[in-house]
Amino acid sequence: MRSSSILRISRSHRSRRTGRAAKAAAAVVAGAMALTLTACGGDDNKDEDEGGSGGKTGAAPSVQLPKLDGQKLEVAAVWTGPEQENFTKVLDEFEKRTGAEVGFVPTGNNTSTFLGTKIQGGKPPNVAFLPQVGVLHQFAEKGWVKPLGAEAQAQVDKNFSAGWKDLGAYEGKQYGVYAKAANKSLVWYNTAAFEAAGITAEPKTWDEFVQTAQTLSDAGSPAVSVGGQDGWTLTDWFENIYLSQAGPEKYDQLAKHEIKWTDPSVKEALTTLAQLWGKDDLLAGGKAGALRTEFPKSVTNTFSGDTPAAMVYEGDFVAANINADTKAKIGTDAKVFPFPAVGDESPVVSGGDVAVALKDDKASQALLTFLASTDAAEIWAAQGGFISPNKEMDQKKYKDDVTRDIAKALLAAGDDFRFDMSDQAPAAFGGTQGTGEWKALQDFLKTPADVEGAQQALETSAAKAYKG
């Protein structure tokens, strides 16, 4: 999921980016990005275990789990396709160790609605992954999530920094395990398209990025593939521009709705975004095509087909789709650069999925304990398209050098980070398909000239959701 400057935000917004922390993170990320020039997409750890045995060849498990023979658990998360398949390897190891049987249920994009219906119907899954901090808070207020047991808490205390622990807590109680993190500030590109257009330098600023897109378009390549059918990708576009342009203090204020979406800073960010979204020739399929493209398709559109797009913006998890759905090799056919700087520095917006127990039983707590362990993190990392905030895991387990160095940069940032803005918002605004921010930004992608209309739609939805 990392970049030339690290900016992330904790749940309580107490973190403040210091010059020293930013410079240290920048140095680490610069090194990580340099490695993308030589790293290969295949597994460079073929002598190491990719699946079971706790992810440690010949080593004892780092955590002891209870015997759960004959028990059945259900886990719910948003993932489908390659991301789901990779996570299944983690569940396979849990089954092997405990004797339990674990089923996986995809929630769809409306995670809170899906789970709320299950909970109110008396049939919640044992464990669910919530992609929004705001949903964790809402569920905790309703008493729908269960605090971590002693064993799970011990793993969290051992393996995670205070910032990630804070994100999984609410009103002094630890409810969740941030087992999966994301850097949502990366642009992945097709090296063949860049070479064909004569582009030899990766863009570092927004102006350079838009000019690069124009050069690619002029050379005959669809410049940028946008997964606009999934509204969450559009919120990520906005957040990166806003964080870099308006700065971390404004970002904090907007995330908490302390300033309105009609603020001039939002107008400036949307106007900047329209420089790209407003030009059909720079978007694969134009605006209409972008609105019909789901996130996974935005990736395959960039690295497969007769006329692939040249660039796709999204997090480190793009690697999972490249590995599973295309023949492109990361580091050779597919490379990555930090989201371009709109203001003084490139942004990095971090996201993540928090595992919580929806049932108060031994099996649910055992799975959370496992998910908080280095064993689970290392199995997951070996599959690719994944990074972990687990600071104690063996970094050699990552599938390729690109992902490994992105993960190192995440850890180097410590607790000085900014978290995805829409994921901090109430689900009705920041996390529900067809409504709120997702819908307002899809409408803006359709008509990028209507900045004022987009601002008003965003503010109307936000005011209602935050008040509720």
C-alpha cells in the first residue's frame, strides 16, 4: 500500500506529523520505490514456506490455539476474487491447527448494511472484517461487537503499535485487530505503454501527472483507468488530492466534519480533480466508461488486452489483481510510483480492515488471536497483494521486493499517520454504495464541471449522516 512522504491519520486524530518523522518516512519510501525498478513479480522466497506451518519453515507456531474440533465458524469480509483466495490460505491454517471448519461470506460493498441485517436477524457471522473505522464505532455503540479476550489482546499488545491499536479501540476498549493495512497512494503503470510514448521519468507532481496522461493519450494509449463503478475508489482520489493540497490540519477537520464540504479547500480539490476527470481523452472509455468499470476491471484494463490503459491509481492491493488476473510481472511489466504531489509533498492515505468478533464464544476469540499473530500475517504476506501493520512479522515472507519495501515504509511511519477519510465517516456518508460521498463523487465524475453542485451534494449528505 507507500510514497515519498508519509501522511496518515489515527482514529482519534491525536497524531501530528512532525518534520523528523516525515523525513524519516520519506527516506524509507524513496528507497522502496527505487527498488521497483529491479524487483520481479514472482516469489523471490521460493525456499520459504508460503502456506501452513505458521508461515515459518521448521519453526514452532508463535501462538497456541485451542482445539475446536467439530465447531463451525463463519467469517465475513468485502473481499472477492484474488483477495478472498489469498485470505482463505490463512483460514486453512486456522482449520488445520484447531480442527474447526470456517466458511467465508462476502459482504458486498455495503458491509455495514449486510452485517446489520445479519445481526438483527440473529444470525451474525462469528468474525467480520470492517473496512471503515466509523462502522466499528457504530457497532460498538450498539453493543454488536465483542471486546478482545485476553489471548487476542496479548497478541495485539505484542505485535502492533499504539496507533493501530487505537484504530481498533472505542471508548477505552479494544474491539478489533487491524490484520490488513493498505497504502492508498500509489499509481501503477504499464511499462510498455510508457516506453511506447517515449516517457522515461515517472511524474512527481500533479501537473506532471496530467501532462504524462496527455502524452500517453496522444501516443494512442488510454491514459488512466478509473474504477468509477465502485464509489470508494473515487473517495480515495479525492482524499489524496485534498491531503496534499489542503494539508493535514484541514484533512483532520473535514474528516470530523468540523468544516463543511462547501469550504473553499474542497472546491480547490475538486477543481484539481476535474483537470483529469473532465477530459474524456485521458480516461479509459471516457467518463461513461469509467463509471461502468469496477475496481478489479480497472486493473486488468491496465495490464491486459490489446489496447491496455497506461496507468491505474489505487493501493498496494492492486498487486493481488495483477498477479492473479494478468500475465504482467510486478517490477518488470508493472511498476509503481507515489501519488503525485498536488501541494508541497506527495500524500499517503492509509486504510485497513479491522477484524472483530460478533459472537461471544471461544472459537471467535481464537480466530482473532490467530489473526493478530505473526503466523497469520506471514501466511497472508506470502500470497501477495497484502501488507500488514504487524511489526513483529518476518518481512522476508512478502512475495516480492516491491511489496516488502512498501510494508517497511508503513512500519517506519510508526504512529504518525493519516487514515482514509471516508472510512472514518459514518457509513451512511463514507461507506455505502449508491449514497453519500460515493454517489456524490460518481455524479461529479459524470459532470466534473459542476464543482459547486458536487460540494452541495456532499455537504447535504454529510450533515445528515454526522448528525445522525
